Amino acid sequence: MVNAVTFTAFRLDKNRARTQEWRIPEKTLLTMAMVGGWPAAKLAQRVLRHKTRKQPFARTLNIIGLAWLWVFGLFIAAAILTAG
């Protein structure tokens, strides 16, 4: 669910950027990624070509993704260690 909302927010922000309307703050988009929507955020960034040139944003989004992968790796490692 959070991924669907995140992708939709990126698409809405992209459309608003084209029409020069009020935009969704970057902090909000990054918060959505941080609470679990980072796969959709990365997908939207690629598919919609949105926020690709803004390096501070792209860098922060990548860090969020790496943090989630690290946490996921910890869960996998813990599951392997407790299963053995």
C-alpha cells in the first residue's frame, strides 16, 4: 500500500512540475520512501524520469534504499542463524 501511495505521489509531483502548480515537498517524498516506499520511489524516479538531476535528493533516496537493504539483510542473517 505504501508503495502505491509513494508512486502516485511521485507521479502527481511530476505532473505538477510540468504545469507549474504547487509541488509536493521533497521532504514528504523522502519520508514516504523512508517509511517503506523506497522501491516505488526508485521505480518512479526511473520510469517517470523525476528527480533524477537533483543530486541531494537522489543521493538521499539511495541512502534510504541502502538502509532498507541493510535492515533486510540483518533479518535474513538472523533467520539463517536461528534456523541452524
